[in-house]
Amino acid sequence: MGCRVLLLVSTTIAPGLGAIAISTFYLFPEWSALDRSYQNYQKLAASGAAMRELSIAQAAENRHRINCFAEGIGVLLGGTMVSIGVHGLCLLSRR
């Protein structure tokens, strides 16, 4: 039974926890960059900037928004891997 537990931990739980850690590590700086980009876009929109500057600011905001989405999906997929591994551990027979 020890080999089966080790196999589940090494192929699902450990990589899932790694994916969660790496995605979370990159999510928080990207989230703060999104907030700064959003504030910049709001400032430009309120000041009556030209359409070119607004388009550039909106593109930057959308870039950070997509990156945050992708990192959030990485956290969710890592959590799914961990839950599959824990479920597999729970279903192992006690022989």
C-alpha cells in the first residue's frame, strides 16, 4: 500500500500544490499591476485624454486582466489536481 500512496502523492498532490504555489506567486503582483492600470485608465478618462491614449491604457488594462484570469485558472487547476489525489487516497483499500 505504501507504493500506491507514494504514487498518488508524487503524481497528483505534489504537482497540484506546486501549481497552486506558482500560480499564486505570479497572481498577486499581476493583480496589483491590474489595479494600477485600472487607476491610470480612470484618470485618463476623467481628464478627457485623446482616444489614442485611452486605447493604449485600455489595452494595458486588458493585458493585465487576461494575465490575472490565466493565473487564477492555474490556481483552480492545481486545486483540482490536489482534490483528485486526495480522493484517490481516500479510496485506497486498507489491506
